[in-house]
Amino acid sequence: MDERALVRQAQSGDFSAFTQLIDAHKGKIYGLARKLTGSEQDAEDIVQDTLLKAIDKIDQFRGESSFGTWLYSIALNESRRHFSKRQRAELQEIEEYLPNKGGHDHTTAQMFDWRDPHQVLEDAEIRRLVDEALEELPDKYREAFILRYLQEMSVKEVAELTKQSVASAKSRILRARLAIRDRLSKSFEVEYDKRLS
């Protein structure tokens, strides 16, 4: 049965149809929440809240996007609500991350080949460092990075889910990448200094 037919059945009260719709996306929703929160318990809470909200709001789904996209938007809103009390420092301006700007020494950053984020995430140690760097990002930049590179969504999909223009989504993704690059560079610099001493 196709998604539209399942949605119609779910909207008419067929819980098994709703379950089929959810089962197709539940794992990815959990993965998104886990990356956003860094906590299994928080991720499970967000998934549960997302599913409850989806059950309550299924009659409001109009099919303007896919059911998965609609479910992702609920999960993002639940994650934002979860973090509403968190205060995070804003990122520096993009220019601050560029070589010889803002008084930062980026010679170490230039020593490393900044590969595509998918390749970087394959390495376990770098993945750990990326996860730590993601934790330090303000929520809106962390969301953009996770959706683009970990959930493998297009920039257009990221923009749609975060209710931003494509240009704004690109900017958030870029700032997140630059911040993570800066954090990784500092980590590599510390490791390099340790090896020299």
C-alpha cells in the first residue's frame, strides 16, 4: 500500500496504518534525536513525544510534503522544546575562522586535508571529536549540520525542515562546518604538541 493510502487510513482512525507509517521512519527519528541530544534517554523521550504529537495531529497532515518530512519537522520541534532552556554561546563570525583573521593561528588547520564530512565521520576518533564539537554548537547550527551530513538530506530539505530559506540553511551549514573544523584543528594541534614534547 502506498504512503497516501496509509495516511488516509491513519486519518480515519486505522492505528495499524499509522504504525506502518511510523515504522518506516522511527529509526531515523531516533538517530536524529540521539545526535541532537547526545543522550539515549532524551532521544527516547523525544521519539515518544514525536509519535504522540503525530497521533494527535495526523488529521492536520495535508500531504504538502512527504509523511517522513512532516514527522521530521515534529521531531525537530520536540527537540527544540527539549532544549528551550539551554543557553549556548553564539558562534563567531565566519571571517573569524578564516586564516590570519581574528588573531587566530590556523597553520595547523592548513596542515590537514579537510575532506568531505562523510569521509571524516568514518574515522572513529574523529567521529568522537566531531560529536564533542557538535555538543558545543548552538542548537540551530547543530541541527543544520546533523540534517545535512548525518541524515544526508539535501540543503533544500534542511531549509524546508528548519523553515529557513535555502541561503540561510547554507549559511548555517557552513558556519557549523567552520566551527567543527576549528575545534578539530585545535584538537589536532594539542595532539601534535604532545607528540613533539
